[in-house]
Amino acid sequence: MRSVPKAHIISVDMGYGHQRAAYALKGLVPDRIITANNDSIVPESDTFLWERARMFYETVSRLKEVPLVGNLVFDLYNRLQHIAPIFPFRDLSRPTYSVRQIRRLIKKKGFGRSLVDYVGDSPLPVITTHFIPALVFHYHGREAYCVVTDTDIHRVWASRYPPKGYITYLSPCRHASLRLREYGVPQHRIIETGFPLPKENIGERRSILHHDLIARLVNLDPNGVFFENLRAVICEKLFVDDPAPPTSFKDFKRHANHPLTITYAIGGAGAQADIALDMIKAYERRLREDRIKINIAAGTKPEVKELLERGIERIGLDNHVGRSITIVYADIYEEYYTAMNRTLRTTDILWSKPSEMSFYTALGLPVVIAPHIGAHEQCNCDWLTHLGSGYGQEDADNADEWLTYWLEGGQLARAALQGYLYAPCMGTYNIEKVIQERHAITAAGMVV
């Protein structure tokens, strides 16, 4: 078995995206993942600033659902994080106000210094999943890798003068790579790895991914429309090691191993939980008959879990929780991440706002796109649409009707295969390879 290199991994507890990327890379960690905003090594002054930023983002995200006032506040916030159109391709390297302010905070106020002190003279490379820790190392003249967690990013991800930077960006897709070039990051500082997805959902030679996708396509193509049109592609791509691939839709259906399953993922701010409840209400009859399964990913916030439980009880389906309805929740993020990855293995349709979950379409998951929150999520939405693996949600109150319509025409099966074929799924393996090749660790005990 190939040895796995080691690295210091630094994440941030600001929504789930940055942590999700970090935990996919947990095999690289010699001891623990450092959380830049609340780890024991972080001083209270830094924690205060991080917490204020987190609370502001979560409040604004939830306010978006409040008529009039919420929209006005969010529109103001969204202007601050505006991302310019990528075309025409041009020089956008001029530092913005936010770039200058972050530099001042790091250089003049010592923000993030504890992270550099903790790493000290360690020969292990540093990988961050948020731009601020990466910039901290850069402004202290230290090398760092930065995992980009969206398809498009704000200028604030790069330093004041990127051509002389110490940050190597691990880009999730071609679009993000082009954007980094516009911001002045030199080509040799950009490695297009793909977003780090969980190994337990991929497997060696994609064996787990293929197994799960085959069963998923059976559920997404109830009438065999998609299979009959693309049988050769399915057999070539997914039955690579099978000496007897299916020759008919009847043979293909034998790979079914679970009922049609929808997983709705609620973001870290806890917004849009109402959509999940509307969808459950729309499927009430089928849930009572155990003809469909719905998972609601509530994350690590007990208040979100309690809100869902109360809503399901009002609908009158509380006795179906644990049967046709599952609330995916854990007190700590690592347990939630593990439970969510396990849930995705038998998920047929992923319903989520276009956060970092957009990259999970690479596992062969068709994405029903909930309304975006923020400019970066609009870019993720556009990316999914261009791939053909994501579709904007219709009215959640009528989800049973329009999702059934998409299923019967094979549209969601096509979206699943599009995601698998055109979105990169090997990000975790590629990042490990980059670290292995660039930082050969030979000291005793360093390589395991």
C-alpha cells in the first residue's frame, strides 16, 4: 500500500465547507487538525475576531429569509463580496480594500501568529482550507498550500502582491484556476487537484463510487429511458471489472439495493431548514407508505435538529423518524462528517444550496439546487448548471410532482452521470500525491 505523507492541516469553523475539505485530508495529519478560530493554541483576541465574523455571516444568512429587511441587509453584504465576471480575461491583481485590511491585521496586529509559532521549524508542509491562515504564513515568509473551496473566489484569497507569494493553491476546477491567474497568482503556484472528497465514498480505482453509482442509476431511471440510450457508456465506465455487464434493463435493475432516497443538506448557518420541511410535507403520503426515504443533514447545531423534529411532529410523521425519515446529526463535526459520508452512499438525489456540496456531484450525485446565499454560491450554481449535473429547485411544496417528472424522463440519471464524468473526484488522492512528490519525508517515524 502506498505510504501517505504527513502535513499540518489548518481549517476554520466557518460553516462546513472548510472543515469538510480538511477532514477529507485527515489521513495526512500526524496528530490533529488545527481549527484556526478556536483551537487551544489560538489566543482569545484572535478567537474574538473570528467569532465576530462567524456570527455576522450566520446572522446575515438567516436574515436572507426575512422579507424586506433581510433582503436589504443581505444585498448590502453581498456587494462587499462581489465577484466580477471572469470574462473578458483581464488583470485583476490590484489589491482591494479587504486585501489591504487583512494584511494590516496580520502584519501590524499579529493576527494568526500563534499558527506560525505552533508549526515552528517542523519540516512538515502546511495545508490550509481557508485563505486567512494561508495568508498568515505568506506574510511571515512561510510556504503554505491553500485548498480552494469554491469554483470561484474573491480577490481576498490572494496576497497583496501574488507574483511574489508563498502560497500554492490547490484548485478544485479549471474555473477557479483561471480566476487565480486573473488575480496575479503565477501558474506554478496553481495545481488543479479537484476538491478533496471523502475516500470512503470513492475507494481504490473508484470501486466504491462505481458500486454506489450503479445502484443509484437504477433508482433514478425507473422506466429505463436513460439506460437504453446510454447502455454502452454505462457498461464502459461503471462495469470496468465486470466480465458480464448488464445487457438489458432487467439485468441492470438487479443492482438496486435501497429505496429512492433524497438527502437534503442544511448549511452551517442553519438557513433554509424550512425547505426541508416543505419537501417532507410534499412526500407525506409516500413516507407513510415507506416508498421513499428522506435524510435531512442537520449538521452539529442542536437548535436545527430540534427545529426539524418539531416541524416533523407538526406534519404528523414523528413516528417515521428513524424509518423513512433520518435526521443526520452529531455533537461534534468529525462524527457528523463520518455519518454524512455514510448517508451519501445510499443517496440518490442530493438537495442543497450550492455550497462546497456542489463538488459532491463528482460522486455521481445529481444536485437539486436550493437558492444560493452569496456571490460564491451563485458561481457554484452556474458551474453545476454548465456541467449538466444540477437543476434549480422548483416549489418545494410540489416536490413530489416535479421530481417524479424528472425521474420518469431519465433527467436525474443523466445528471448523475454528467457529474461523475465531468466533475473531478480524485482531489484527496491528488493532494496526497502532490505532498508526497514535493515533500519527501525521510526522517524515522515521519512516513507511515
